[in-house]
Amino acid sequence: MDRFTLRALAALLVCYDSEAEWTLTKLSAKLGIPRQAGSHALKRLASEGLIRRAPHPVDGRVTLLQLTPSGRALCSSLAKPSKTRFSPREVVHRGAPR
């Protein structure tokens, strides 16, 4: 699995693991990656039908990120307990556990 895919999966899991409203800026900051890298990851997730972008109800300059039902199902399967826990930031910067 390449770094790009790991970033996309980490972004997906961050959105799944929180009730917060996510934007590209907030998500990139949470993962500790540049906005451009976050944007590429989100485009890939959107093309796979795992997230959708929705306009902010008040601020037209902001786009909110929402998991699709397919995205939630994938996250649910990925978030099952394991013996080793890694934060999304650790996965993005260190790579997947071997």
C-alpha cells in the first residue's frame, strides 16, 4: 500500500471516528499533512464513492466532507479492534504496520 493510499484511508478514518464537521483545512491539520496532499487524498476518496463534498450551510466558501454509506461501511470494517493501535497521523507518517 503506498503513502497516498494510507493518507486517504487515514482521512477516511478520522472523519468516521468523530462527529465533528470536517473541512479540508481541519482534516489536513489533524493528519499533519499539507492541504495539497489532503486534497489529493479526498479526490481519490470521492472518486471511489467513499466521501462526498457538501456546501457549508452558512459559509459558501467552505466545503464540508461527509462519509457516504459505502465510506461508513469501509470504516466500520477497518475500525474493528486489533492488538496494535496506531493513530491516523502515525500511519500517514510511518506507513502501515508490518
